Amino acid sequence: MKAVIFDLDDTLFDHTTSATTAIRTWVPTLGATFSDDLITRWFEIERVQYDRWLTGQTSHQGQRRGRLRDFLPMLSLPVPQADDELDELFTGYLDRYRASWSAFDDARPALEVARGNGWRIGVLTNGSTAQQNNKLAAIGLADLVDVVCTTETLGCSKPAPEAYLKTCEALGVEPADVLMVGDNLELDVLGARAAGLTAEHLDRAAGIALAQLVRSTE
């Protein structure tokens, strides 16, 4: 191996915990009652609306507005008609989300193992360029990453083969010499393998540590 590509959200960066913390603290400020079911519903809505952005049906800001249009009725709250009102309302969630950004404990050790192997390190993420780079900086991992490729910079998203191939090109390595690691079986493993990369599934529920996956391919 000459390089490793990591997914970001829920691989290096703990998106689920950050979003859960944000929802838990944001909902009461809206005058609504928080419940654990709301977290489940938020993530369901997030996936649907985010996929609309990835497929070009809406803008990145548009998917945020779509989340509120779907979520606020669950709180028995009116949905603002004006986009600027929706944007201001979403800021309440976003501020709390950003305030709770954190890396998984095994993230930096995994990157340090890869760096110790002499590998180039990339991040491939179905996300917006500004926010994903801000995450890496905020959680203290940006200094270990050589290349960050996003949906916006590539013009395509995982699992399109071009996403992996363009990231390999940016790293200056051949796909056969690259390991892809991520938590999503379809996007980070099956898609990467179909493009000619080696890929390992990060299954945290099974007790697999990120550094363990990197060491296993040394």
C-alpha cells in the first residue's frame, strides 16, 4: 500500500454524537419537548434531504431548509415560509452541532500509523468542502491529511467510481495501491472495491478500532 483514504463522518469524525447532542439541546429552545424518537426522525430526514443534495435535486442550503420543513411539524411548530427565516432557525441547530464536534479516540492514532507506514493520507467525503475542512481542523486532524476530496470538489459522490479514482489521482497513487476505510459498507467498501481499491469496513458496533484496520494491511 502507498496510500489510505478515510471517510470522514462517523469514521474519523463522530457525526452521530455531535448531531444527537445538538438536537437534544436545540429542541427545548424552540419551545418543544425533546424525546429520543425525535433523534431517530431527525436522522431519517437528514438522510433523505442530504441524498437530494447529492443527486443535484437541491442546493446544500436547500437540504437544510428541507430538513426543517419535514422536522418542525413533528414538534407541532409552524414552518416559516421565507428562506431567510428557515436559515436563521437552522443556525440554532448548526451552532450546537459545531460546538460538539469531536474526533473518535482512535482517529488520530490510525492516521499516525498510516503516516508511520510512509503512506499518503486522503479523506473522501460526500459533504460540502468548507464544512468538511472545518471539521478536520476543529478536531485536530487536518495536519495529518494530504488531500481532502468532497462531492463539491469532485463533481460526483460515492459510490460513483469516479469519486474514488479522482481521489487516488489527487494522491498521486494507483487505485491498486490504495486502502479505503469507512463505516458505510456500500459507500466506503463495496464502491471502493468496484473501483479497484482495497477496502475495509469500520464496524464500531463489532468493536473494531480504526487503527486496527490500518495495521492489518501494513
